[in-house]
Amino acid sequence: MKNLWQLIKKGNTSSAIASLGNTGLAIIKAIAASVSGSGTMFASAMHSVADAVNQGFVFVGSVLAERKPTKKFPTGFGRVINIVCMVAVIVVTIMAYETIHKGYKLLKHPEEATNFWLNFVVLAIAVLIDGAILMKAMKEILKETRTEATGLGKFPAAFKNAGKAAPPTRLVFYEDIVATLGALFALIAIVFAHFMDFLILDGIATILIGCLMIGVAFKVGYDNMVGLIGVSAPKDVEEKISRIILGDPDVRDINRLRIVQEGRSYHVEAYIELRQGMSLAEASVSKMRVNSLLLQNPDISDVTLGILEDDNIRVWNPSADLGSEPQKP
């Protein structure tokens, strides 16, 4: 029980908060939609249901992904979160279809919604809550990627670095961009429908929300598909790790470097060339020193190093380092 609680505390905070927030939003939106008959409110409620379910699944997946490696699974459980996020993508896609279908029906047969102020207040609350969740996700991205940004600069910085963040944080970020925009679309739609009798906008906004959900499903699905296959680390991560290796006084070159991203962790495999004339004992000490330096980075989960003697040919070229065996040109 103690170990389970420790795992839960390591779970993704953004997804847990987002799941709770969207559960509350889904309930009040569903009540408002049933009372008023608003199509955009229905679409917004469906989106909140999808978000709540997804982010709940993702939080559970992030907890399971923190389990320590075992003899049967020596590389750990980092990719569990990718599997869970793929399930979340299926849920979003189904909800998106239902939302677009509802919007199409409203375009063919526009319906006048009632209880304008109820819808207005609920959607205004939704914008505030979804916006707060989005801000939390942005802060998590900046924290996980160790990026400094302040004020309005947080959004572009978070968007730029989202690919380096943990899969659950990315999911919350993308979904809540859509959730916030969707609530704004719905708010605009009910205002126009009420004051200008532009009922067709209800169906248009509903379809737009559904299309945004499909966009999120595609983006998150792609990110997690490549994560399941095994994707290489971003260029700046590779450069940072290579600088650590080459910074050791005994290292003369990197013959090969392969870094695989798994969740928010990296698996490092490298062949390093050490200065000439070293004894086996000295080379082993240097290898262990480099290994220790790399593992000081909390994002690196394991390191496998091979050692070679320097042959005075400089070959470290990250863009061409794709071979499976160490070799010289």
C-alpha cells in the first residue's frame, strides 16, 4: 500500500487536476444542455466528458509508468503511458464524431435554445476553468523541459517545447487548448443566436468543436505512435548529452551515440573513444566516470557505454550517426 501511494504521488499532476476539473464541467454543462437544448452546450459537454475520461486514464497510466524495471521488463514501464494515451485518442475520436453529427443535425434543423443566462454563466465558468487548467499544463511543460519564460511568453515557449514534455502533459496541453477555444466558440454562438437570431451558428460552432477534437486526436495519436515505436531524442538533448561525454578529459571522440526517448526519460547508448595508451583499469575508471555524469541528469534513465581507443580520426557527426555498429569512414 505504501509503494502504491508513492507511485500515485509520482503521477502526472496536470492530468489529475484536468480530470477533476473536467468532471465538474461535464456535469454542469450536461445539466445546462438538457435544460436549454443548446447544441453548442451539448458539444461542449461531450468534450468535457471526453477530457475527463481521457485525463483520468492518462493519470493512471502515468502512475503505472513510474513502476521500477523488473527482470521481465528490464527497460521499465515508460511506454505504458503511450498505450494509455492511444486509448484516450480513440475516446476523443468517438466523441468528436458524435459532436460533428449533432452539429450537422443542427445545421439541417436549427433549434432555438432557452435559458440564455444559464448557458452564458456555465460557458463563462468553463472558459475560466479550462483556461486555468491550460495555464497549469503550460507551467508543467516549462518545468519538465527546464525552460524559462514569463508573462505572455509562456504560451509560445510551452508550444515550442511541448514535444519534449511527458506524454500526459502534452495531452492535457493540447486538449485544453481545444477545450478553451471550444468554450469560447460556444459562448459566441449562444450570444449571436440569442441577440441576433442567428440559429445556424449553433450548428457551425458545434461542428468546429468536433473538428478541433479530431485535430487533437490526430496530433496526440501521432506523438504516441512514434513513442511506442521508439523515437530518437530531440536535437538539443543529443547535443547536451554529447557535450557531457566530450567534456570528460579522457574522451577524445564519440564513435556512435543513440538516444531513445521513452515517455519523459532517455535511454543512452554510446561508443566512446578514449585517449591512447590507457590501461584497461584506467579506461574502466573513465567509463564509469562518464556513466555517472550522465546518470546525474534526472531525465536519463539508463546508460550503456562501450569504449574504444582513439584512432586520431574525428568522426562525431550527430546527423549521420545512424549505424548499428561502430565504424570509421
